[in-house]
Amino acid sequence: MLIGQLKQIWRYPIKSMGGETLSSVPLSSKGIAGDRCWAVKDTETNEIRSAKQWPELLNYRATLPAGAEINQSEFESGLYGDALPDIAISCPDGQSLRARQTDVAELLSSALGRQAILTPLAPPDDFDHYRLAKQPDETDIAEAMQLQPGETLMQHVAKIPPKMQAELLENLKHYATPPGTYFDALPLHVLTTASMDYLRSKAGVDAVAERYRPNLVIESADASPALLENDWVGKRLQIGEVVMRISMKTMRCAMPSRQQTWCDLEAEKGMARAMVEHCDRHLGVYAAIEQPGGIHVGDQVHLLED
């Protein structure tokens, strides 16, 4: 069944920084090559940081430099450390940095007002690289999620499929991200224009793709129902050569409400409340790739019958 077409492809080379749009890309089980391949670390605690803890990261933009390439077969087998490409960074004060320049830690720390370094992905067995200094407490979680009065994290976690729920809770206890990746959950995040239109019309908030950091934005077919991707969980989509299975709905944190100066987005204070009231804090879905291949902006998107 035709449900729309692929409107945008996004890649975010550094976790929690702004990203770049692509006209086409190969997809593998690991997602988009170069997506979330670097992250920022707090050198005082040795913890990976995201915009949940350091919202100012959202004001930066990261891109692969012109001419930089990632070998697809090497990416699929696992690229870590020195094998990953350098990244270009645009700072809110106008500075241009590179992830591997010798003074980047000093310059980034000065700009952020925090002791920070940039670090490429480490292998999945390097548990210390991903480990938290301490388990987040209720206050940490409430702040990162912008929990509303009477709302708890567990009421949302309880709706996640059991296997993924157990993995999520285990990671929350011990690691900043699942070891071997800088993703919060799965490597591909999909969002429809219908869902953003719905939230915008219901709550009057500035619901645009940059706030939700999807990899794929699907232009929904005419008269598409609101939050239609919620009905795709457990089903498969085909885009171009790629077949993906929709694994779970995306639980939103405080990040969509934050300012992002790289794309001229102001803070949206009503966003958390809007997401709780109108979409149960879920907007978009995570997908796992079953059949790798290439996708292009403009490709038709089909919901497959199992």
C-alpha cells in the first residue's frame, strides 16, 4: 500500500549536534554511514553527554567535510576510532572546527563553558567508554525528560515491547548509550509529516523535523490519519531498495523543546506538555533494516503486507 514518499534524509555525525540533509544514501543494518559516529564527553566524569544534559550542544552543527567518504562494507563490519572520518563543526559564535584538530578540546570546552572532548565510536566490548559514572536518579530523569506533574518515566517504558524494555532499562542503569553505538535505541528514526502537522494543529507548537532529529521524513499521502506511523509497529516498510521493520514508537525527551541556533529555532516551552497531551510523549518510530540498499529523496514509501 502506498503511504507517501521520502521527503528528507538526515545524518547527524556528532551526537546531539545539528546535522545535514542528503539526497540519497545506502542503508545497512547499522543505519546511515556516519550517523552519530562521534560524541561529546565530559572529561570531569568521563561520561558521554547529549543535549539531554547539555542542551547547548543543539546550537552546533556537524557535517562530513566535502569529499569525505565512508566505505560501506567497512561500515557494515564496524568502524571505530581512527577509522572514522574527521567531522566539520559549525559553532554558534561563527567558529569552524574539526573533530580531530589538536586544540578542539580546548576550543570546545571554552565555548561550552564545560570540560569537554570529542570522541569517536569505540568497539562494543569497550564497556568503560560508554559507562556512566553514576546511575541517574529520579531528578536527573525528570529534568532530561521534562516530565510533567504526575507523569513518570515508567508509565511510558511499560508500553515498550518487553525485550526492548529490558535492554533499555539495563542501559539506563549502566551506560550513556548502548555499547558500540551512540544511538539512544535503534539506528534509524522515521517520522511523518502527518504527525508533525497533527501536533502543530492540536497544540500550536512549532513542530518541525529539526526538533525531532529523524533520519527519514516521510511526506504522508493525502488524508493520512494523525500519528499514522504508530500503526506501523511490527510491520514493514519499503523505500527504494530497502525493506525495514518498524520496531517501536519513539519516546520523546526534552530535546524537541530546546533552542537550536544553527537552524534558527527558538525554545518551544509548550512542547513537552503538547507531546504528553496529544501523542502520549511518542512521536515517530524506530526501524530495523531487514533488506539493505539505496534510498533517494522522492522514493515512494509502501507499507508491506506480511
